[in-house]
Amino acid sequence: MDIDDLKKQMSGRFENAPIQSSAFYADPEDHLDNQKKLRTTLKAFTETQKMITPFALQILCTHSEITLMPLGLLDLNELKQWEDQQRKDTGILIGNPDKRTGMPLVLQFESHVKEFPSEKKILDVYTDDMFNHFHETFNDHIWPAVMKYLNENQTILKKIEEKLNEERISVRDLTLKQLEPLNESEIKTKLGVPLKKDQLDHYSNYIADMNQVNSIITASSTFTNEQLLKNKPFPQMMNLAEMRNTFFYVLDNTFNEILYFYIESYGTKDPKLKKHLQTLRKNLAAIMRQDAWKKSNDIIEKEQKFDSHKFFSSVFLPIAENLEVEIDKFK
């Protein structure tokens, strides 16, 4: 079989057969759960599908996507390039020296942050390895490669939170600089509320925190408007499974970005506070999802106009306020 015949086969498989796809959201800290979800999904696929079934399994992360699929699914030219390289490396005209069948598996890491590059890695396993030697293939090849990219995503998340914290410090220092020369009467006139001199530091930190939280909210609401809604009515967007899932993916990302902003700002120098904030995460995430779902249903049932920024603010400002209170109590 030459490469043209192979391309025809692949084209027939991938263009004329439905692609089996699945996706899940990766918890930023619970990699045991992430591993379990990935293992269960792949195992179910091998037990219900054939080796030649086209598939794409997507792992959604806070600032990236990780996709596992057979090589050539998205671009048949990649398969040709791989075959050419195989010939050079092994001297074998077609196939591979180990006589494995199926297609090589490829892992694609797509960064959502322009400062960080995307990658694509061809794994040293084929589809028949996954079907015939599942546990060995998963444990020794697939999961370590996925974990590498999950760690890469965490690096991106940390860098973003570090930048947000640097901006927070600048806003705090500027606010303090403007207020410190004033007496309490002048401060009341400027702010509209009374504030004692010994409260200036706390107030400045709060203003700086809320400034960064609002930046996160604005970015998420803008993405929702420009990439999801695109002038569609909100009920129509929510009626499309893919759009609805992406919308709640954005909500989870927004929550995690706000939480890790506070951890980076206040927890990095206080391990006990960091641990305390982390213990709040799952409960606050559940509250956020329930609140967002209720607000979404209310908009649809009451036929209200969807205001993206107002929606995100109403969901996430209470979360931020809750974290502010917890940090104050801990101090």
C-alpha cells in the first residue's frame, strides 16, 4: 500500500464515518479524578467501538485544550509527513518495524494564551495498542503525556495570576498614594464614605482586588459575547449542547481564575491561608454553578435580555466578596 492508497482509506474513514467524540473539564488540582475520567472514557471507547473508528477526546483546561486522536484526523498531510519520516528513520517503505496496525495516536495541546505556544506530539502508540493492551498503553504512554500538558496548563495559569497580582499591587499603591496625604474629612469627601487612617491599607487592597476581579469578569463576558452568542438570542445559545457546554466551561474558568488570583495574591506567603482557600474551592464552585444555572433559567423563562457583563458580575462578585471575607477572617 502506498501513501496515496493510505490517504484514500483515511479520507474514507474520516470523511464518511461519524467521529466519536467526548470531552470533560479537567479539575486544576484533582488529577486523580482527571485520570479516572480519562481512563473510563477511553476504556468505554475501546469496548464499544472498532479500532478504525475515528475519535477525538478533548480535555478542557483553564487556559488550554488537550485533544487525543489518531494522526491524520484533522489534517491528512500530517499523516503523509509522518509516513515520509518513518521511511527515513526505519528504511521500511510502509507501516512500522513493529508491525503494529491502526494509526499512531497524537496529543494536541492548544494554548488559549498567545504568549504560550501550542504543541502537537505523536505518541509511540497506535490505535491497536490502545485496544489490545489498554492498561499498559494508558499507564505508560497516554497518561504521562496528558499529565505533562496538564502541568503546562498550570504553568500558564500561575503566570497569568502572577501578572494579575503585579497589577493589583500597582493599583493598591496608587490608591494609597492618593489617600494617605488626606485627612479623614477629605477622605470622606473624596470617597463618599468615612474611612479612618488605619483602614486605608485594607481599603486599598480591597479596591485593587476588585479591580482585578472585574478585569477577569470583563474578559469572560467579552468572550461569551463575541465567541458564543454572536448576536444569537440567549435561549438559542443555551439550546445548543456544544454552546451551552462551552458557556459553562467559561464559567468554570472564570471561577478558577478568580480563586487562583486570590491564592497567588494572599496565599503564596501564607501556606495555611492557601490551604484554607483551597478547601473552599469545591463548595464555592458548586454554589457558583447552581447560581449560574438558576440565573440562566430565569433569563429564559422570564424572556429577559441577556447582559453578559451584568450576568458574570452577578455570579462572580459574590464569590469574590466571600473570598475577601474569608481572607479577613483568617488574618
